[in-house]
Amino acid sequence: MTIRVLLADDQALLRSAFRVLVDSEPDMEVVGEAADGAQAAALAGSERPDVVLMDIRMPGTDGLAATRAITADPELSGVRIVMLTTFEIDEYVVESLRAGASGFLGKGAEPEELLGAIRIAHAGEALLSPAATKGLITTFLAQSAAAPAGAGPGADAGRLAALTAREREVLVLVGGGLSNDEIAERLDVSPLTVKTHVNRAMAKLGARDRAQLVVTAYETGLVRPRGE
């Protein structure tokens, strides 16, 4: 199976470098390039890529707005978005995850990391850069604790009512950054059983992938930032 990739970045030189790298892989191909978020959203609709490499900061329509547009379209539910950022810590990253992005990657990543990120996002099995992504979520959701009542972590705890006790337990471990294999070992069950619980939790919570499950775990207060 060939992974269809859309590149969205306002720097033409960077897009060219990404295209050469992606097209050099036997299981990948670039199906389009966009210089801003509006073009990215339009191309996502016409080309139906499997994965979009989306720069967060672009002139005009930025990557965050484009991500929201793509994830809001039910016909594009299979599109996975990997946010690209110059800085590992970026306030827009968490908003991107909330909007439906599968994760993020620094532009300084090694070529193999980038290719691996595309494959992981396409598989939908795990977050990209789990520890760093969790750190970002912890940082910015912890800040929301100082927001007005009802706006911080725990405000949406009612969303968890549909989950079984086991699904909540699995969600806690997903929020902790554990893989399916690690969760299976912790709970003494098979990875397939864990995958089933994860998929059911995603369906009940309306999450596109594990990235959104992690966000939900923090937003509902099921998982607390360290130090609380």
C-alpha cells in the first residue's frame, strides 16, 4: 500500500526537500504541495491524501485553521495530519491536537524520524513523539487550571460517562503515553484486547486517534499534570 502524502509549507525549498525524501521511499508518494492553509484544505479535499505534513505557521490561512477545516469534513475522516513546527514548544500544537491533528514533529527532525512519523500517523496506532507531545499537553492544560471556573481540566468529566471501567483504565494509560504493548503488559491482557478497548473509547468519545484520547484524558481530569 502506498501512503499518499500532502505537503503544506510556505517555504518552497523545504517542500522540495520533503518531496525528494518522501518520493524516495517505495511505500510513499507526494500527491500535492500547498503554500498556505487554504490550499492545503482544498488539496486535501481533491487529492484525499493519507497524511498531511502541515506547517503550523503560514501566511494567510495557517496550519491550525487548515487542520480544523480538514477534520471538520466527514469525507476526510481518514486523513491524518502531522503538524510541523520550528519550535518543540509551541502554544498552537495543543490546539492542533484538539482540532484533530495526529501529532507533531520538529522541522529539525532527522529524515528517518520524518518518514517514521508519516508511517506512524498513517497506521494510527500511536502518538508522534509521545513524551514531547504529552509534555506539551501537560504544560498548556495546566495553564488552563487558572482559567475561570468550568474552563479548566475536569470541566468535561461527564464525557467519560459512556466508558466502561476498563476503557477508563486504558484511557489513563494512553494518557500516560504508553503503547498498546506496554498497556497489555501492565494489564496482563493481549495487545489485541487493548486495541479493542482503545478503538471503543475513541468511538464513544468521538476521537479521531490516540492524540485526541490523550487530550481528552487531560481535559476531563482523568490524568493530571505532574505536580498537581
